[in-house]
Amino acid sequence: MHPSPTMCGRYALTVEPDVLTALFALKALTEYDRRYNLAPSQEAPVIVRDGASEEHVARTMRWGLVPSWSKDSKIAYKTINARSETAAVKPSFRSAFKRRRCLVPASWFYEWKRDGKEKIPYRIRRVDGDPLAFAGLWEEWNGSGTEAARTTFTILTTSASDDLADLHDRMPCIVERPDFDRWLTPEIEDEEATARLLGPAPAGTLVTDRVSTRVNNVRNEGPELLTPDTMF
């Protein structure tokens, strides 16, 4: 299986739950499996604002947003990402953009660079070592005659920062800790402020590392994926 051409199409979450509990000011966090190769259609923890308590809570959701009006889940293969520039008006995303925003925790994400016929994977992480928080949207889908209901999410993308220009022209929208509440509170109608949140990360925020081509196959997992092939 080849990596997705979409940005962002693969990421990791390897930190301990208490790290996310502190970062997102959670009251509690359900245990989750550490993952080095999260792919679309798989489940992952996502941070949302609880409507009743207004507190941040973690929910497990499937990657690939299925709008509530969709007749089946096939659209999920096309909605793992949403362009931040158009999400507010696109039929698949506009309702979630207005009412159901989330933060997607990640330790890092992957991108590929072509070298001849080969696609060489790179890990993209924060320079300071902290987890990333991607801006996302989520939806509840009631299912169909043959498919069960599910809760799904998408990751918003923006133009790439200078740090990533050599790898891809897009990158996930990264929300900084002081802006968590603003992003998770869509009732705050400030288009200019929202646009600032969804811009490229400032230069110097991210660093890239070459990793093993075994990342290309979603069935491969574990810390050995971070060791470039030439080092074996």
C-alpha cells in the first residue's frame, strides 16, 4: 500500500495519556494504543468541547469525515483532509465548521519526497518536542442499512510553511495552546482571528527527519519505523 498523496495522510501518537491530559486540560483521558503509523479509516483520540460542561474531553473517532446527510461511508476516503480556505462553504464540511470543531493530537506526521521511482518518507515534528494539535472537524453519522453509526473527523490543511516547502505544498493546520479554546468555540464569530489560526506554522516551528520506507505500508507499526533503511 502506498502513502496517500493527500496532506495530511499519515501521523503518529506515541505520548503517554497524561501528557495529553495536561496539554489539553482534560479532566480524564481514556486509554489509547500508542501508534507510529495512524492511517485513514483508523480510530484515534480527538479533543472536543463538551456542550454541557464546556470542558475539553477526549473522544475516540474514525479518521475520514462522513457528513450526517451521506447515504453511505464511501465519502470518507475523500474527506480525511479539508482545505481550510474552503471548509466553511464546502457541503461536506460547512456544518461541522460552524458547530463541531476539534483538535487532533499527534506526536508527528509524515510526508513523502520522490527520489527517482522511490517515495522516501519523512517525519515532521515540533522543534520543541511537544505534541502537535491539528485543527479538525467532526461529525456524527447515523449509519445505513448495512453500516453502523460512527463518529468521524477530518484534519484541516493550509499552505506549507518554509520548513516543509521541499516536501509538499500543503500541511496540517497547527493550533497553539493559547488558541485551543478559540478554535473549539465556533460561537466566537471572528473570521479574521479564525483565518490566523488556520495559516501555516511560523518558520522554525517544525523539523524533518528521514525515516524507514516501511512507513509506506499501513500494516507496519512500532518505533523501528523511525530508523532510516540505510541504518539497518
